[in-house]
Amino acid sequence: SHSHSHSHAHDASSCSDPDCSDPSHSHDHDHDSVACTDPDCKDSSHSHSHDHGTSTDKLGISNFVYKSSLPFNSNRLLGLLNTWPVPIKDDLDIGQLQQAVKEGVDMDGVVEKNPFVGVLRSKGFCWMAPSKWSGAGDDAWRHDTAMYWSHAGKHFGITTAGRWWASISKEQMKGYFTVNMKEYERILKEDWASEEWGDRRQELVFIGTGLDEKEISDALNKCLLTEEEMDVYRQQAEA
């Protein structure tokens, strides 16, 4: 059987916007990247490993990017994350993970399969809908705040990452890129998920062994706002 803990730190406040100039934000310039496994790749900026005895192919390691232009329902997402089997040990045993993917894991005395058990690393930006738009304890700030999702092994956290560009007008946004209009154009082309909501989006990279992209995507899709919930979101955002 496999022992798993469910430790989720959601209270840090680290800004990962490279262009953010807000002195009150904490900035982390950790540019860790996934090693490139394309033997024909000539890109000098990529990290290449020539140890073919532990190639990602032989270990069954793969990756995919989950994307959506809808926000997560915060409560449903946190509920899903609380069922995520996070290994207690720092050293990950690939063989043990592959076995757990096939056979399931012991979750509080019940062996069950979980689509996230083979995930070694996941990171990216996520958009979480406010659960309370006004009054005491409201979290309306979520509407304009990008969240950074970072998970590696037993360490998991969702932290604030500055404001979405769409929280200001495109004209105001241009002011930040007077000497780098190419970056402004790149953001509009690559990060603008919809005309209505701008760069607010889900963009999460999953890396692991025995990953089932459909099962992971389906589990995350169930956390997205429904059409009815989006109608309410739209009304509240415009209020």
C-alpha cells in the first residue's frame, strides 16, 4: 500500500509576473524548465540530457498542457486538490508510481485509482472565480488576480501572481511596453484566451508517468464554472 499526505499551502503571496513593478509583491525568478528530449533539437536555450539510460521515453514520462478560457469554481477545485494523492517521501520512485497508476492508491484505507497519482510536476497560471463578491470576507479580488499553481513531488501551492493584464485597458497596457511592443503583441496573440475575459485563463503543464490526459482534463473541467455560473459571474463582474 502507498501512504499519501494531503498538504496544500494556499496562503503564500509570490508574484511571477516578470514585468510587475509593484514593490509590495514578492518576485521569484526561478526559470526552471523541463529538459528537452528531442534528439534533433538545435535550440541552444533548451536543456538537453544525453544520458540515454534514463531517457524520459524509457521511464514513461510525458507531459501535456491543460488550457481553458473559463474560471475554476474555487470550492470545487480545492475539493479536487484535497483528494490529490501527494507522496510523503521527497525521493520519488518512478517504478512505484507506475505501479500505483495501474493498481490504485490507499486513500484512508480504501484503494482507489486517481488520475493525478502519476503527476510528478505541474505548474502554470490559473483563474479562480470569487466565491463571495461582496460583504465581509469577500474574495472579489480573484476576478483580477492571476494565481500561480506550483507542484513538485510532495510540495504543492497556489499563490497570487499579480494582476491579469485584462484588468486594465489595452491602451493602459501599452504603456508598460513602450520599449517592447513585440511582447505586447505576443501577449495579445498567445495569452489572450478570449475577447471577453482577455488573458484570464487556465494554462497548466502536467509532467509525469502514466498520465491520462483525458482523465486529468475531465477532472479539472468539472471544476470549471457552468454556463449558469458564468451568467452570474458576468453579472457580478459588470456590477
